[in-house]
Amino acid sequence: MEAIRLPTIVLMAVSIFADTAPTVEGRYVIDPVVEREMELWSDANDVESTLTRTPIIIPSVTGKLVALSAARRGNGGDGSLKVMLSRRSHDNGNTWDPTVVVLEDLRSSPGGMNLGAVLTDHMTGEIMVVYSHCAHDCEIPKTYLIKSKDEGETWGNPVELNVTKDIKVFAPGPGHGIQKKHKPHIGRLIFCGHGGTISLDGVFCICSDDHGETWTRYIDLPSIPFGHTNKEGELAPDENQVVELKNGSLLFTIRNQLHYKAAARIFALSDNGGETINLKSIQINERMPDSGVDSGMIYLEGYNLLLHSNPFNKASRINMTLSWSYDEGATWRWSDHLNIWPGSSGYSCLTPIPNHPGYVGLLFEKGADDKKFVSFIIINLRPKWQKD
């Protein structure tokens, strides 16, 4: 398969970074600060919603930022009817277009959609969103894919994916999928998620080698025991986020739903393009405390920098924190953290800002359920070259 051809504007950003990178031995270090925060969604949307949750975000091929979320109706629960919303930024996250409705559940539906994961295909320019429908209330839940061919301005009709054989439910993300840049399987599209319910939980991935026309489910890391009522302390890997490292392997951060071994994140690697997880690589990372919640993660290859976001607390969904690792997640130092918000916080999704090197964006749930909104943070990493 041919190497990925990035658009000119992205290649320009990469070449600028490469031209200015020092030639002496050393590494980049960061001293991040929050430069700006803005509210993208609240429970005051014009779609009769109770609250807005599960925010996800991705850059388009030209660097536009495309953010999505799910506005919940009725009781606001996981199984409630929902409206998928989107906003776009053309200026690195500083201003945003008005909210548009991507799609919404029928009022007669027995259950609602669950968002979901988003990725950009850098070969075709398409943006794809995969989401589950009726994962909590239907005997046979479904998984759907929608595409945008114009960087998130308009969206096509949902297409059902047949990827749930033997697992019943595939609930993507929440977060972003990836397109592989390195061997093996350059160009492969990968969405990862979980089983939707505790008894059917686990890490599952679907992959496409033809730009989303067909999909194969590969990774199966099920809960133990699978298909039964699991208890506190048992293994129930849940919502997860995946990134590609510079050697082509995939790194997962996984919600440790029932606190197996500790109230902390699970990390794992795939060495074969998302087809299996290396079981020997699985670690419970007690330097990444987590009460059981979705998190965000991105890898900035030019800086050899791994960034992670989550409510940094063992017992509660509080203390949204940015953490970073200089060695692809092998170590996480207690000193390498930035507190974003000390109060109530939930799901999060990180994004690079391709047209503004050295900056990243964080989209996260801020506030308690009775007053929750989706906040977007612009973070200046302030990278500096440090000689060895």
C-alpha cells in the first residue's frame, strides 16, 4: 500500500517543525499552560435536551477542528434518546461555527444512540464517525457509520456495520479512531471501543483497509468472566482510547471499570496493527489514578510526547488533569501533570492543533450532572529542546 499522502497544508506544518528541530542530541520537554477556555455546549441547547455529554474532536485534513457531542433528552441517562451535535473551528479553536444537528434519534425509538468515535482519513479527506444505537435497551443493538466528505460541514446517511458477532454490542470510544502512518498496515483505519454493558464488557476494535467500505473486528480483550455479572475487583476493561507510536505499535488507555487490582488506568499494546493485544504488555498503572471513566490520549510524534487527560482521582470524577510521558508511556512521573479543573469533570478528548504547532486542544465534560457543560481548552505546551 502506498504511503499516506498528507495535504499540502499539513506537510508545510511538519516541514516547519523539522527545519527548526535541533540537530544535537536531546529531547523536547514541555511546561504547559492553559491559554483559553470556552463553552461549546450546555444543557441550554435548542434541541430539548437535558444535558450534553460524550464530547469528541478531530482535526480535518486542512486543520479545521471538528467537535461532536450527544445532547440527551428525557432523563439524560445512557440509554436516553439523543441528538448528535457538531461545531467547527477554522482558526485553531479560537472561534466556533454555530451548532448544527448531525442526526437525531426518532421519538419512537426504544433506545438512543451512544457516541462514539471519530477519525480523519488523510488519503480521502473524509471524516468518519462510528456510534452504537440502543446498546442499553435493545436485544440486538446496532453499530452505524456516518461520513463527511467536506470536513464536517455536511454528513451522509448512517450505514449499519455488521461487527458485533459473538459480542452483541460494540460501543466505540468515546474519543477518536486512528489511521496508521507506519508499518504494519499503513493507511488502515481503526476504531476501538467496548462491549457496552458490564457483563459483556471488553476492548474490541474494528479495522478497515479500504477506506471504510468494509470492516473486520479484530482485537477481543473480554471481561473475565465474560457474559456474567461481574463483581468489584474483577477484570472488566471498558471505554478506551488508542494512539499509534512511532514504531507502528498501538497503545491503549483503558477504563478499569471494576477496579481490577487498583482504581487506576489499564495500559496495553498491540504490535500487529490492531489485530491482537500483546497480553504481556498489559499494565495497571497506579500513577494514573482513575475512578472508572473515559479518558483522552494523543501522541505527538514530532515531540515524542504522549499526552493523557482524565479526572485524576481514585474515588470521584473530579480534578481534570493533563499528564504527559516522554517515553511513550513507559513511565509517568508524578511531576508531569497540569491541573485543568479541580471540580466535577467527566469524559474528555484531546486533539492536536495541526496549524498551530506546540498547541493542543482538550474537550471535556465540566460540572456536575445538574449543571454540566462541554468546555474546550486551548493549551500551549511551551516545548523546549533540552540537551542530553
